Amino acid sequence: MSELTISGLDAGYGGRPIISGFNLPPLTAGEVVSVVGPNGAGKSTLLRSLAGLIPAHGSIRLDEAELTRLSLADRAKRVTYMPQTLPQGVALTVLETVVASIRATPLRGAVYTDAQAAERAYEVLQRINAEALAGQRLDRLSGGQKQLAGLAQALAREPRLLLLDEPTSALDLHYQLRVLDLAREAAAERGMTVMIVLHDLQAAARVSDRIAVMAKGRLVAFGTPDEAITPDILAEVYRVSARVQRCDRGALQVMIDDVLS
């Protein structure tokens, strides 16, 4: 079983450290871990450093491979990063963008004909019930549809580690739940380790096996939703007075009563 471990990780921008000496207990294949915390906590920096998009020092081990020693091309065969928003002005169809993802990181060195790549891309869209988008241009989709297209591109690469940076930002409730459910399914059915940056604590509790709570570039809490989302932790990290309880259907709910000085 694959395992991701992060030890002594330092990362930042322009020589300015954002996270320093960051450690995270091992994550296993098929696990969904949400990363939460206030603005500026270092959540997106963490994901970008794991993807190799910014300089980082320390140890990031995945399946016994030290990612920091791999080229970007080799790392991309194992790790896929989905940003908050897709590039603007892309005139390709959704199917064409998924085909491009397949060709960018061929699965286990596979060589596809044009027809085979298109067939596999369509299968990925079918898997997430988005085949109706196949012939539509990416630059003409709604925000929610673009996120589904981006998720299809990410899943087509069959990564061992899937990194989703605020995938539900600016989405309506339907698309928020749909994207999170698809991330959950990817972990369970494809054996991926999935890390998701989220601001919605209830959504994080809904989708996650474990939650990492960050503040000021450090890990404050890590555990199951019930262990990581508590009144004391919310007071420390977010400076709010809150109640945390399960509703009659078992879902974790966070109720904010006041702002702490």
C-alpha cells in the first residue's frame, strides 16, 4: 500500500518562508485528507510544494520515492495538482483537454493512438457523469462545469497523489457536493491519496477521513473530523467561540457564536 510522509518541509515564495519544519503523519492510499485553516495559514503553499510548483526543502516520500529529488516530469507521473481556477481563454473542447492530460503523463509509459486516447478520455468523463461536456469548449463552461472538466483532467492522469486546491470555491451547493463526492470516489475506487484545501469545515468533515488544521505555516491539529474540529481548536486557530456537534443524521456541524478578541 502506498504511503505519503512529509518531514521537515520548508517552502515559501521569493525567499520568504511560509511553512517551516512542517511534518505530517503518514497518509495511505485511498485516504482523503482535508487541509483547513485561516487565510495565510500556508494551505495552498503546502499543496504547491508537494506538486513541485515552488521550491521546497525537506522530505516528501511517496511509495518510497523521495519526491524532492525527482524531476518535475517524473513527479508529475505520481502527483497531480488541480488549481483553484483553470486557465482562461482555452478554446479546446473538454474532451481535447482530457486527451492532452493523458498524453502529458502516459499511464505507466503507455503509448496511445489518437482513437485510444480519445476513448480513454471519454471513459474518464463517463466515470464522473460529465460526458455531456465532451464536445463543449472549455472557455464557454460555467464555473461548476469547468471544475468538473479540471477534475476529469486530473483523474485521467491516474496519480497516486491528487492535490485539489479549493476545488469548491465559487461553486453553488450542487457542484460543491458533486466535486467532493467525486474526490471521495477517486480515493475509494482508484486507490489515490487525496489532499483537499477547503474553507468549509462542515464540507471537510463530510468528505475527509482525517483533517489537517494549519495556522501560520504550522500543523495545529491532525486527526479524524471529531478530533481535529473542536471548540478549543477553533478558538485557537480562527479566534471564534463555536459549538461542534453531530446532527440527527450524523453529520458534523459547526455553529459560530461569537468572535474572540
